[in-house]
Amino acid sequence: MDATAAPWTLIGVEAGHLLFSYTDTPPTFQTGQFLANAAPGKKDEIFYRKVLSTTDNSGAKEITVYTKDVRMLEIVGQASVLVASPQLGVYLITQQGVLVQGSGEVTIGGAISHTVDFSGTPVSYTLSGDWSFTPKVTVAFDIQGNELEDFFFRYEGSSEINVNATIAASGGYTKTVTTPTLLSYGHVYYFGQAGPVPLWGDLNFSLVAEAGVDLDAEASFTTGMSRSRSVYFQVRYSSTDSSKNKWTQSEPEGELPVEPSFDYHITGTAKAWAKLIPEVKLKLNSLFGVEANIVPKVGFNGEAEFLGDDPIAAEFDLYGRVDFNAGLSVIGLDSGNLPSFPSVNLVNHELKIKYPEPEELIFETQPEDQTAEEGGSAVFTALALDNSPITYHWYHNERSLMQSSASLIIHPVTKAKAGTYQARAISTGETLWSEPVTLTVLPPGGSAPGGMVRIPGGTNAGTDPDYGDYSLTVDSFYMDRTEVTKAQWDVVYNWAIVNGYSFANAGSGKAADHPVHTVTWYDCVKWCNARSEKEGKTPCYDLSNWSCDVSANGYRLPTNDEWEYAARGGSSGKRFPWGDTITHSQANYYSYSYSYDVSPTRGYHPDYDDGETPYTSPSGTFSPNGYGLCDMAGNVWEWCNTTSGSARTIRGGCWGNDASFARCGYRSSSTPSSTSNHFGLRVVCR
């Protein structure tokens, strides 16, 4: 800054102007000049601004400089900076906003003890614990021509985790509560200079908690966990060479000890969970930001029955999980253009308790899937054999129906009664579950188009083990039972070519009954329109602007919510379409050492790894989910209709991806013109 007179002092920092005092001649500021503060005394005195105009109050010996905020990039220009944690200058922020010089290392976190407010209910819920993290940061970046060309960021440290939940209930209740912020504070880092420009960053920490109960019980219990872990992640980003983009993270390590204790008297079913959500955000002002959180979660899910003070049957799942999430933002860049950071499950442990130990109780007759029209009837029968009297309990979408006979009669059938049904047989304390089956509900006089199944409308809400609470609400629709095969693609494609359509790709497939692949999003929506026209339906897409009329009766790609709702198959809170673990017997994917990947075979699926990619499997090879849909996890990614910035979402993972990509809650995206032998499709219609 050209300030020809001295002394002068900065005395005020406001949103649109700066105020300076002087003793003799006022300092000179040029319009268009950039200003940055190299020695702020308070947090709000950190700024990067451009001069618009000035006003001199000579009587008061004050000059007002009118400014606007600018990107740090506009000031820095040509600069390369490397800052490692030993050189970080850490400043604490007082309640008055004053910056106080601190040490070169800071520990963030703290202890909590919080009673969740379920006032006016029969539920008592206390959450306690602590979390701390001592981070070290390494940053390197390169600016060329006022643009951030590339950077490297590493964030590492030791994390201490402790969380406990105590729950007591005397009746039925269902609710999820997010607490107000329990802890919140920040620090300021001085990173050094980029030429004459000071580089400042903010490190902010906040802690909230979530708790949920779903109780039809009289219950009291405590569950908790404690864990110490070293955590790190690092990212390399290049705006000019995407092949350099790389994300590396902590790997799962060992098992988490879960130490449950019970005031053990539960009559009915009970589910409860609690988690701490500590979030750390580090932002290099006006340049880029990184945020991370480590989410420790504990929970209980089970049921028990008592005769007086004596338990006659009990089944419990006690679990503890720690997930690590990270995000990245760069000023001026759409998040869809940044590297994707998948959630990492650091530790995962479940403890199953069953009382009494199961004996030889078997099902002679298993229930079977049913399809019924609205207003009609459906009957499920589950018949068990044992030497002692047998009691039955039926469940709909994991909720007790209070039905105690071997046959469950549903009349009249309504849309709300669609979903998954299962029977539990109890004999002298021994418990056995039947196979889960599905009731598909059709409209009066309705039937699904060939090769499709009807997905009943409604709401699927729950707590995903990796992604937390979710709620999906959709109207009913039809969906292809399997991914579109190469043979199905070719029939429509050949008709389309002679009826005025053109495609960027003809589509490929390992065999006629394998899924089609190497098709762009644009190819897929054209194919949907052609299939609609060929079958006399109204096309959904306007190919001039790629908009979609979801009310038309033609074929289209599913929305994100439709895809996930269908993938979950009527069950809630599961990691995969069938449950919380995965093996090669359930899907075609690349097996890796995640805690939930329990496949005895590793790597590519041994049945389809023939040395010639892609290693796809025939569509419909694996068992269907609760809605009758096959391959909703693995085989090929499925294009969806939902946008993500300028990209389109893809769901389900593929033959070459590990199990983390095959989770119901995981979503990724790709540009609509991109293609590979990982991408295919499955379509829907009304």
C-alpha cells in the first residue's frame, strides 16, 4: 500500500469501509489498490479488500476508505507457498474477538453430559462422553495468473473418543432429536506470506449430538464405547490435470470394544442410538477450505419377553461405530469438479446376545412372496415344528403386527401394506425367524409392464449405519427388475436408428444377457424416449434441452430418491439392499477389507474374473431384494435422472468398485457425456 504520510493507524473495520486516523498529512490510497492486514489485533481485522474511493475528514484527522471484499487470489497473483505445522502461528480468540498468540499445537474437543429432552414422554435419555483431536496441518499450493492451479493438504492427529447412552422407557415412543450446539470455539492460524500478502486461516470446532428412540417396550439399559485412534487424510488437487487428483485416508483398525450393561427388563421391542458429531473446519481465507468430522455412534436394537421376573426370550444387537468424513471446497469451483471423498468406517463392532441359546426349531413351511391388487386379499403362512407349543409373531417392515397365528391374512390390501413381511416362531424360549417375503400391491386392475416390478409409493425413513437419518418419500412407479441387458438395448437401439434417432455410442456388453455398458447419460435418455415411442407411450424427455416430464407415462431414468427407495426394498436403516454386510454370494463387486465386507473371497468376483474386462455378470444373477429387484448393488453403475451441478448422479457401484460404493446410501456423479464399461442403466415408468 502506498501510504506517503505517517504515522497513521487503522481504527475501524466495517463491512464496506476501513477507517484510518492520522496526525499530519492523510495517507494516500489509490482507487483499485488492494489492501490486506499484516498485523490484525482482532479476528474481524483480517481482510482482503479493493479500494473503491476515499473520504477525508481533516477536522477529525480521519480518512474513510470505501472497499469491497476480493478473493485472496486477486491479491496474491504469482505465488507458491509451503507451510508445515511446526511453523504455524496459532492465535486464540477471546470473547471480545481479540487475537492472543498461542502455541504451535492445539487440542480441540471437550467433555459433555447432556440429557436429551423428551419432555412429556415416558422416555429418559442421557448422553455423555468426550471427544478430542490434536491436529497437525501441512499445506502447499501454487497460484498462477490469479487462479489456484493446484494444492496439497494433509490433516492428521490423535483422536480420543468416548460416548455412552443411558435409556429408560415405560411405554411406546418414537423420535429423533438433534441437540443444540454443545461446544463451539475457534482459532486463527497465520500461515505466513505469499510475497507481501499475509495468509490467514480459520480453524473452527463445533460439537452436536443426535439421539433416537423407537420403543414399544418397558426398558432400561446403558451402552457405550471408548477408543483412541490416529486419524489422517490428505488430498492433492490440480485444476489442469485431473489425473493428479488423489485422496488418501485412514484405514479401519481393529475392533471397537463395546461394554454393555443392563438393568435388564424389556417387555416388547426397543431400538435406541446416540452419536456425537464433532466437526472441524479449516479455511484458508478466500482460497480453499477443508472440513472433517469423526462420528462415534452407539446403539441398541432388540426385544425381550418376560413372564413375571423371568425372561422367556431375548435377542439383542449392541453396536459401536466410528465414521470419518471429509469435504473440500475451493472458491470459484463447483463442488462437482472436486475430488470425491467417500466416508470411511474407522471401526465397527457388533455384539449379538440371544437368550436362551437356540435349539432345533425348524420351519416346515416358509412364507412366499405375494402380489395383490388394492382392495383384494393376501395370505402369508409360516409353519414351524417343535416338540413344545409354538407362538408366532408377524412383522411388517420390521414393525410388530401383534399377530400370533401361523397364517397372516391381509384384507383389504392397501398401498400402505406393501413391503417386507417376516414371521418369528417362539418355543420354550427358542426363537427362529422365517425368510423375509414381499407383498407387492398393484392398482385395481393394474399389472406391471413386461420385465418390470411395481414399487409401492410411501415413505422409507430410518437411520443408515453409515449416513445417519434419512427419509425418502415417493409415489408408486414401475422399475426394471434387472439392469438393461445388451439384448434389450439392441432391440430398441436398432428401432431408434431407423426412426430418426442418433447416439454417441452404440452400447457394448459382455454377452447378450449381461448389462449394456459404455453408454452416456444422453444415450440413455434417447434410448428411453425411443422405447416409449416404440411401445406407444408418451416420451418423458425433451431432447432439445434434456428436461424430463415425470408425469408422462413413458420410460425414464429414476430420480435419486426413487432409486434409493427401490434399492432398500421395503426395509429401513440397512447398509445394503439385504442387510448390513456383503459377500460375493450377494453381489458382483471388488471385495476389500471393510468391516462390513465379510466375503470369504477377495478381489474381483471369482466367477466373472475371466481376464477380459469388464467382469460383469448376467443381469438378474443374484437374489432379488424385497421389491423383487436384482443387482441394486454392484455389476454396473446405474445412471439417474437427478443433477449434481452440471453432472448426473450414478448409483449402485459396479464390478470394479469395492463394497463402500455398493451401499444404498452412497451416491456419486459423472458428466452426462462421460462413458466407461462401468456405466449402465435401469429405467422406470408410471
